[in-house]
Amino acid sequence: MFQRSVYFELIRRIGEPRRFIQVLAGPRQVGKTTVAQQVLESVGIPCHYASADDPLLKDGLWLEQQWETGRLQTRVAEGGKQKALLILDEIQKMPGWPEKVKRLWDEDTVGDCPLQVVLLGSSPLLVQHGLSESLAGRFEVLPVTHWSFAEMRDAFGWTLAQYIYYGGYPGAAGLIEEPQRWRRYIVDSLLETTLSRDIFLMTRIDKPVLFRRLFELGCTYSGQILSYQKMLGQLQDAGNTTTLAHYLELLSGAGLLRGLQKYDGHGVRRRSSSPKLLVMNTALMTAACGMTFDEAKADRLFWGRLVESAIGAALANGAMESGLELYYWNSRNAEVDFVVRQGKNLVAIEVKSGQRKNTLPGLSQFCGAFDVNKTLLIGADGIPVEQFLLKPLAGLIS
């Protein structure tokens, strides 16, 4: 069983007497549907599963039909009070779904119908927009992130080097012996589908070419700080920084690329700071780089970027699961690779990845400027990269 923590947490929430709509939100191909199927098989109550991933669906009638099927499951027991479970997959593809779900959920609340509802969505940002607009106070989000090194190792026997190069997409694991086929799967089945179906068709993108080129730029410069003005210069576009910041938020919500903000002592994300670009899965870097596995390992500079991006992706995905805040920090020619904040606790992380950097380690300066609880060195004579990637983030920063 993989995505184990998500599975057990969802089981626990379904069993609670207080009812909330549970939302499993995460990128494509990370196991949301698999977790849902495992839950269906083990909860021990009547269940109904349906997916909105059908281009013929045009209105809300389908949603009401599925909901009514779930309601009927609650009437099996005498008195009509038996709890039942309804799971709706790819919910964000149903036009106007937040308003329809709100009405149906409120009807069940008034009628004391014990129907538990779980919604699955491919893009956290798009799902949460709909939730916050119409379903405030009625839902909980359970993030489902990219697979960790421990999961890929246990499922497929991968080494650390394989995980750093091929990333955490379980559906692509069986294709790594055929490099071209593996690349096509990542680009066509994952990346292109996410862009075309999860973002472009559901969000207004005024400059789709700029959006794609920004993503490509992010993969090329993953692990590096790049100002918005420099991005515009690289992209050769006359756009503005607000557009780029918005596009980075969409890419982050789709689980592809984050733009980490500089830590400023207040924990407030500011678009004015230059973002540190970071892929959420290293497969997005290697599928487009043109290097084979052996060539990438032999290129010290590129491999160092991959290692730092793998560590950053683990931190970013772990932060989503744990509700932590992730930043970077720099001052003049000194830099802290990653800063993790949890409440008043602050952890500064330096990565020794083997790549040559233009900046000096800034842990001493950072600790002098802020109240730091812990500093971590990963790689070199610090925590081995493999050990770091195998440990839960919460255990490392507590």
C-alpha cells in the first residue's frame, strides 16, 4: 500500500461523527484514485464511486444522479440512518460543481442524511478555488503529493540515483528501460495533459505560449533564484511581472513548479522578491534535458542541480502535507538554500550537492539575523542525501 498516510488519515476522517466534505487534491498520476479504491474496499460501509472524467458530461444532472445513488445507500439499514460513502473523482471537470455540491450537502445536513462525501481533483489550486468560493466551512483538504524516494524504492526497488533522475511518478516506473518511451510518457501523458486539460481549459490564460515557456524556463533553472525581469528577458516577452507571478501560482497548484519566496522574518509571501524556481518532481527536468541517465550522472554540474532539486521537491511536497511554509534566503553573496517555518520554529537548510555555486553558504549570517531553532547540512559531511530523502520532513525539523 502506498500513499499510506493519506489512506489512514482518510479512513480516520470518514469514521468521525462530525461530517465534512473530504477533498483529495494533488497532481496527476500520484495515486488519488488508487487511494480512493483502497478506501472503498476497507471502510465496511455501503459505497458508491463515480468519475466526472467524461467529455460527454454537460450539466449538473449527472452529479445529482450520483449523489442520489449515494443517498440510497444510506437507506439500506432499518431507519435509514446507516452511514454511506460517496466518492466523486475528477470533480473539477464538472461545470458549476461547487454550487451544486453545496446545495446537495446542505440538503443532507438539514435532512440528517449520514452520507460521507470524498471529492478527488487533479489540480489543488483549481479545486481549492471552487471550495473557497462556495463551500467555506464544509470541507477539509487532504493533499496527495508526488511519491517519495521511500515509496519508489519499496514499490520498484529503485536506487537513490534512479530516484534523483527519474523522479516520483509511479506510472512511468515500468518504462525506464526504454528512455524515449519514458520521456514521451512524461511529456505527453503527464505534462501535456496537465497543461491542456487541467489548466488551459479551466483557467483563463491570456498568453499560453508564455505560460509554456515559463514552465520550460523553470525546469531549466530549477534550484536557482531568478528575478521576474530576468525571466522576461529570457522569455523575450513584453509581459509584466504580475502575469508571471500568477502563472507560477498556477504551475504550483498543478504540482509542477514552485517559485519559492525569500524569507523576510515575517513569513509573508511577497511577489516583489525574486523567486527561487523549483520543480516538484525531477522527472520534469530530465524528460526535457536530452541527457541519458548515465550522461546526467557524469555531468557533475547538472547532477548537482538534480540533487538539490530532488531535496527541494521533497521539502516542498512534505510542506504541503504538513502545512509548513518553505522559503529560501539570501543577502548579497550569501544564501541559505531552504528555510522551513512551522509556527515560531525556524529551520535553515544548506545543501552540498556538488554543483558549483556563485554564492557562499549563508547559515551563519542567517542565524545571526533570525531566531533559528535548527540548522541542517545535507550532503558532504552532513546528513547523507539518501538518509534525508527517506525520513519524514516533520521528524527532521522538530
